[in-house]
Amino acid sequence: MSFFLNKAEVVFCNVTKEDSFSGKYQIVVQISEDQAADAEEAGIQVKTKEYDGKTQHQATFKSKFPPAIVDGATKPYNLDGQEITRGSLVNIKGSFRNWTSPCKTKQGVGQDLSAVQIVELKEAGAGGFEDVSG
């Protein structure tokens, strides 16, 4: 069964190459409280975190295979090996998959990443630094 999550803000992204920690392609997004309620009702796992006195709702999507990346007109989007920048708005397409651990002691439902549509790509910043060259 497929699902869509619309207008989510990118927190962390590794969709052009495998993440060195998980060994998978993945994206972590932040969504509003209303979006989180709708996502959870649809079966999407949402984590709630406290940061800087605010409640944040985040969802993580992973895949063993590179996801399709498209623009707003659903045409392929070439990131030239770069990742989708933090703060960008994206739509996520995925599917649910039942899983069982190798030792058969745990089972659950995974949310696999199929495609990412870039709604608004934020420009990569300099991290707040000023130009001090010259």
C-alpha cells in the first residue's frame, strides 16, 4: 500500500548516496502537528521530539534503492550528486512493508521511500559565516 506525505520540511537527507550509518538512502522530514495527526492516522510512524522549547514531529523514510527525485512538474530532477538541503519543502511517496527480524523475535511495518518531489529547494548556505577571504 502506498502513501504520500505533502509539504514536509527536510531535516536530514541522503537520497543521492547511501547513508554511511544505515547503509540506506534516507530522508528525515519535519511536519506540523496537524500533518502528524493525519500521517499517524494513515499509518506513518511519526516521532515527537522536544527541541529548544518546541515540540517537533519528524518522520524518517528509508530505502535500499535510490528513490526517484522529481521537480514540481514531475520531471526528473538532477541534484548533481548534492543532497536536498535542510529546510527545503518536499512531497514524499512511499509504501508500507511488513518485516520480521532475522531471529524472528520482532516484527513491524516499515515505511519505504519510493520518490521525492521537490516543492521548494532551499539554497545551501554558508552556515552563518561571513566572507573573510582577501
